[in-house]
Amino acid sequence: MDIDTRLLRYFVAVAEEGNLTHAARRLFVSQPALTKQIKQLETQLGTALFTRSRSGMTLTEPGRALAERAPALLAGWDQILRETKAAASRAARVLRVGFVASGANEATQPIVAEFSRRRPGWRAQMRQASWANPSAGLSDGEADVALVRLPFPGQDTLRVTPLFTEPRCVALAAAHPLATRDVIPFRDLWDEPFVAAPAESGPWRDYWLAADEREGHPVRIGAVTDQPDDWLNAIANGYGIALAPESAARFYARPGVVYRPVTGVSPSRAAVAWTPADDDNPVVRDFANCCLEVGSSGCTVAL
Amino acid sequence: MDIDTRLLRYFVAVAEEGNLTHAARRLFVSQPALTKQIKQLETQLGTALFTRSRSGMTLTEPGRALAERAPALLAGWDQILRETKAAASRAARVLRVGFVASGANEATQPIVAEFSRRRPGWRAQMRQASWANPSAGLSDGEADVALVRLPFPGQDTLRVTPLFTEPRCVALAAAHPLATRDVIPFRDLWDEPFVAAPAESGPWRDYWLAADEREGHPVRIGAVTDQPDDWLNAIANGYGIALAPESAARFYARPGVVYRPVTGVSPSRAAVAWTPADDDNPVVRDFANCCLEVGSSGCTVAL
DNA sequence: CGATGTCCATGCCGCCAGGTTATGGAGGCG
DNA sequence: CGCCTCCATAACCTGGCGGCATGGACATCG
């Protein structure tokens, strides 16, 4: 009997939620669609997987048997997918470089140029990741190497080489009262609403809210964004302010948004990262070396 | 990205055959359908999996990566399917009893009756297996316990308890010259064409061709069948003759087919079998005990 | 050199599975 | 008693999959 992984994901979602309606919302499908799919799965297997009641869907015994194994199968497929895509990019002589906005900013172009020089025939394919994914696609296998900002969740399982540090500044609406100040002590920003990254990004989000430099003072969240354009809009609209690397002032200049130096927050560290599985991958090593070289020459100037 | 296991099976088939046309035949689909499916898989993955040429389809590097892992994934799904179905039958208090035609013949009904007595509330669901599958569904998880004839392929990995032995006779067309004889020495049948089981059944097929009792004399195959009705038709039509357990004379009597005793072939051994995983399954053990009890009383009379 | 055979690709069509919206029915709850 | 929650059903639409027929490229052979 054949099955679509989509159907399995549907099943797992319903099993986890114990509720068709919630699972449907989580899966971005309508509830009747889920009803039909689950029913069809039960028909194909010739057994009931759930017992229905007004309070939701409870797994039956065979349902539990399936629910125990299905996640591993889905993970297995994801893994295969990652490996196949990695092989595809290798075969096409493409290095997939993930980066989060502000990853290396000015350094990015020289790094790619140096890489092209050192690896003729290869192409660095830049892939911007959302802030919901601050490993820039490394942890989900969408990138071979990544330009990131530390700290980020999952960095312990990856190889991380620091490149340079850079002071953090604050981005605020041009109309903001503090926008006229030349330098702002971070303490003066404690009560300001902040434009934050999505919750999934964990320590990364906390770092850009400077949670450690607030001496316990709580954070006010004015908006949540996961990409630069939303972020700039939110700031320009006055939904909140945000910390950013100094280079953002040049890289993400925009009418209505001003950047001001801040005292009392640690500088941001940029790094290049890759998977342990790629420790012996000469192309990845070359890219990392390009990063180090450029970081120690051109970029210090930019700072 | 989601995928249907059917699509993966298609891919694996093409990878193994190295040829769309042959793979299509093996999968019982048309060649254009396969062409489209493979092309779609490549589109979804964003990479070529095969290089096409007049001589067929050769795996690319990413194709090889996928082809290495896909079979394990498919096997994993099959395994999950087996376990889920097993759980389903357990939950429904159904014991799935596989049998090959002639499995236990007369003994079958008393066994089931005894099982119903010993396990009220449970139901023995009989499932006849084709001769292409002489473990009667045990090895593919479609049965919890099986009534079989020894030897059969894969029996070493299963628990097998012999029940009784029974002489083998020969089934031939009523019009066959030898049909008038009372008892036939097997040697007289060496040059007759035989109606055989499919090749997959390996040692089982050989046993019913009495390969060991021919002193090296080659077998002539007149027809290949995988179920009793085809088998009886083939014999009645004179395509060949075949060995069968004595009880087949009563169980598979049919106009145009006669059964005669044969000397010089070993008797057939009937057995009950189950999976090692079910060693501790009390229902399976009960069924096996029912088989032993009935085999040692009622069936000896039948013989 | 043309005939033939073997590959894979393409075009066209019918059908079904999966999705959506709207609605119904059955219980819990304030 | 009205309302909310949750699952099931109905009606409808669309896209994907499969089938057949056919085309195009190339090798082989008489």
C-alpha cells in the first residue's frame, strides 16, 4: 500500500493535537479536508485510528502503533531529501551559502569574490534565511555553509568560526524623541517597545533584545518580524525600536529610520558556520578560509 | 516537500532497470506515465536524477544519493504498515490465519472450531495465500499464524511446529494414459510435464516437483499456476500432471481430474508456523496448541 | 541506404482525489 | 435556552495521474 508523506503528516498532526479543528489550522487546510483524509487513511488501513467524541479525537490501539513510528519515517524522508539536495548542489558545483540579514553585510561581496577566484567553476549561491531560522538553513540542510550572527540556537552542534565583531546600534523611527540624541545609553531604552524576532529563534532573539543587559528589567515587544523589510516598516511606523549591527546603518538605510550609537550593550559577533559532516569538504573549507582572509583585511576597514 | 511512496517506488524501479520501458512494464503502468512521474520528481527536487540516452536512463550523482536511501525508506514504511495492521487485528480480536491451499485440509475446520472454543470473543480470519507466497502471509506480515506445508522459503526465520505427515499422490487428467493405473511408481512420471508453482516459491516448488527423487533427471514444466483453480484447470486440460497431498483427492475433487497413489516420493509434512516476535503472544500459542491437539486426534483418522 | 526496432518525449483526453465553502447535528456550558 | 465547540456531510471545482497514439533520435541489419 502506498502513502503520501503529506497524509502521514496530517495523521501525526491530528494525533498530536487530539483535535481535528486545531490540527487543520496548524496544517493550513480546512477541517473537512482533514476529516476526509483521515477517514481515507483509516479506510486504506482497514482499521479505525481514532475514536471520535465531542471532546476530540483519541488514538486507538492501531492508531498508537502508527503514531509511534510515523514521525521517524517522516524524519527519514527529510534526511534523504537533504542529502539528495546536497548531492545535487555538489554535482552542479554550487555552494549554497545561507545568511541571515546582516550576516556579514559589507564583507559578503568580497568573500564571494575571493571564493570565485579560489574555486573557478564553482558558484556561491546566496540564500537569505528568515529570522525564524537563524542558523540560515544549516540545520535544515538547505545550506552548505552560513554567514551568521552569534549566538543562535543549535550552534553547539555546528562548526562555528568567528569572523569579526561590530558594535551594536539602535534603529528608531525618525520621528522618535530619542532620534535627536547623538549617543544613547542602553538604559534609556529599557522601557521602549522593541521589534523582535519570532520566538522560535530563542537565544538569538534574546540577544537582539539585549536581555542580558537589562538587569532583569522586562522587555516590551512592539512587533514581531522575520525579515528586513517588515522590520524596517515596523520601525518606521513607530511600532518599536531595535538593536542592529552598526553596518545596518549603511546596508539598511531607509527614509523614516535612523540609526544611533548605543552604549552599554555588547558588540555583535559575525561568524561562518558549517556542519560537522562537511569538515572534510574542501569547498566548504575554502569558503571558510575566504571568510577569514576577507574578515581580517577588508572588513576591518569597513568597521 | 512531500512525496508519495508510489513515486519513490517508480524511481527505484527505473534506477534498478536503467530503462523506462522495462520499469514501466514491471510497475504495470504505461511508459509515458513513468516518464511524466520521473520528470515531476526531478522538478520537485530541482535536479536531474537521470541522464537520458538512447541506451536508457543512468543515475546522476544526486540520483545515486536518492537511490541509495530510498529502498530503506520504503522498507520502513512496509514495516510500519505491518505493525499497524497487526495491532488492528489484535484490537479487533481477530487472529489472521494464513494458509496455502492444502495447508491442513480436513484438519482446518476442527482447528478453527477448537480455537473458537478456547478463545471466545476471538475470531480466526482465514486468508488463503497464493503459491507464490508459501509462507502464507507470515513473511509479509499479512498473517499472525499460518498453516503451511514444509519445506518453504524463509522457514528458518520462523517458528515451525510439524503437525502431521501425509503421503503424496499424483493428480492427472482423467484422459491421461496413466490414469487407469492403480498405483504409479514415481519413476514412470519423470518424463511427464508438470504443473508447477511460480519460481518465487523456490524450495517449495522444487519439493512439489520432487526434484530430490528424480536422481538428477530433469523436470519438464508444462504450466505454472499459483492457485488451486488454475492448477486444476491446467491438469484437466492435460498441460501437465502434479503431485499433491492425499487429502487433495477429497478436497479438490473435480471432473476431469483423477488422483492416484504414487510410490517413491516422500510424504508431505503439514505444519503450523508463526513469527518469533509472537513467541509470547498467548493467542498465537493457543492457536498452535489447537493445531497440535486436533492434529493428534481427528486428523490421524482422516489419514 | 532504407527498413526496422528500441528508446524516451509529447499531446490530448477522461477520471478521480483533494481542496474549498456552507451547513448540519450533537453535546457541554454559562 | 442560547451559544460555542467539534466532527460529519454535501456540492462543487481543479489539478494531477493515467491511458492511448504518435513523434523524434539513434543503432542495427539486410
